[in-house]
Amino acid sequence: MIKATRLSKSFSTKTFFGTKLKETIALSDFSFSFESGINYAIVGESGSGKSTLAKMIVRLIEPSAGTIQLNQNDISLMKKGQEKQFRRTVQIIFQNPSTSLNPRLRIKTILHEACALIASKENPRDMIKRVMRQVDLGDVPLDRFPHQLSGGQKQRVAIARALLVQPDYLILDEPFSSLDVIVQKQIMDLLKKLSRERHITLILISHDLQVARYISDQILVLQQGKLIEHQSTKDLFEKPQDPYTKKLLSSILA
């Protein structure tokens, strides 16, 4: 389980001389728990704190207050060995694969680096071939560079890299927004399939309620850094409680 208790994050804007101009609150007093075997979506408008939350879960940024626990262990207090295990347990896929894949490395090198993070008796070359088939890239030459692939292929490589680490949780930070509709559907279907087959819990960050509906079992709604609603996906679409949630739904159903 990933559990957050009274999580808050604020950012300070400073002048060149270090004088603080203002403080922006990205998340405020946010608590939740993500259980394995359930796929989640965190939705809200731009600036609601969704991506900030995702980055805190994977420790790219630290909270200003509150705690995040993985299986009852505070991730901010992890020792070196524990942190390495945490990186294998929780992976993230970002919105733009063109910036998350090193443009100077060939695909095979990018994937071999992921294999090096785990202890496995399986030959890395065999692991990569197997995972590339799973993400429907079995025919793509591994000596290509990222710029030689389409947007959808690059996102599949990013998924393959995450899968090679064998995570329990996979955070998806707006991973479909740069793709065309057909490729979006293909990758969403792929992730749902892999979630079932490999028992991976998906945590989707999105402003798109239709995508959230397709991917998730439960949806959390954020507004201006606060959790305002958390329901099963079915109930949220059929019986939204908060006026803001109703407004979001009306915008896609109009």
C-alpha cells in the first residue's frame, strides 16, 4: 500500500537576491491510500496539484509537510538499500517520452540500464526481447535512437523500460496527451492488459475524465491542491457529490 497522511507542498518564488516574493500552495492537507490490485486516477484542471503529487510519490520532490509511506515505511527515512528497492517498486512514465528518453543512447542501451537495476537469472537480452514483444515493439531494431521512433513507439519504449524493473506500482503522468487518438487507445489497452497480467497497480494522473474512466477503478478529484472527492469510477460518473466534479463531468457530457 502507498499511503499519504496530511501531505502538503508549497513553492516559494524568490528574487535574484533571495527575497521571497510569494508562496504558492500546490497541495494542502492531502491524505489517501492506494491499495495493490486497484487502478486509480487522479483528475483535475491544470494547476490542481496532480503532477506535484506524482513527483512526491516517486521522491522527485519532497513534501513541505506530511508523510508518504510504502508498506508502512516512511519513504523520506529510507536508507540506501531501501531506496534502491523503492525505485524498483514504484516507477513513473512521464507525459513526453522525447524528454524522458536519453536522445544520445540507443534503445538497447536505455533498456539494458533498466535491467541492471534488478537481480535476475534471466539473460538481459532475453528480458528485453520479451518485454518489447509485450509492448508490441518486437520488430523495432534495438540499435535505433529515440528520434528515429514515432511518438507512440517512444512511449512504448518508456513503458518497456518501466516494466523491466518489475514494479508493483506504475504512475502515469499524463502519458497519452501527446499522442493521437488511435495510439492513445492502443497504449491504454496495453497498460490495462499488463496491469492484469503482471499485477501492477496503475496510478493515472490526468485532466481527461474519459481516459480516467477507461483506465481506473477509483477516481480522486483535486481542486486547487485539495482532495474534494474520492469514489469508485462507476459511482463518480453516476452520482458525483461535489459541485466541482459535476462541473467537470458536464464539460465532457455536453
